[in-house]
Amino acid sequence: MYGLVNNGVRTFIVENHGEDVWNAICAKAGVDTQEFETMTAYDDALTYAMVGAVSETLDLPAESVLKVFGRYWVGFAQAPMTRRRVSCFAGN
């Protein structure tokens, strides 16, 4: 899984539940990094472990975690593209 996805999970959790919850999720998932390189491929097992830890921490089924994150992901993934478009027209 690319770091972009893992950063999306991180951003979603921090924005909605805070840094302390993110730190607890990382500890449960055995994630030793708090930041991910956007275009670096990480082992899928790491992402699955994070989803499992989110599920356990928030007391939600993994399926619900993935659905909620999927909705969040659409805006998260589009944000950099939107910023580039806006900055492109800012000088005009």
C-alpha cells in the first residue's frame, strides 16, 4: 500500500479523534513510524494492522472503518489536486 493511503488513515484519525488516539492505534498495530512517504510502497500487512487497530480502538467493525475511511478518502485524495489547480490560477 502506498504511503499516501497510510497518511490518509493517519490524517483521518488525528482530525476526528486526536493525536493521542493515533498514537494508541500505532502502538496496537506495531507501527513504529508516525509519518509515511507518500509514494513509497509499504507492506499491505502494515495497513491491515492499522485498520485492525482502528477497529479495536474505536470499537467498530473493520468493514465500518473501511466504509467511513472510503468516504473520507475521496476528499483527502482530491485535496492536493484542488490546491494545485487553485495555485495555478492564483497568479492570473
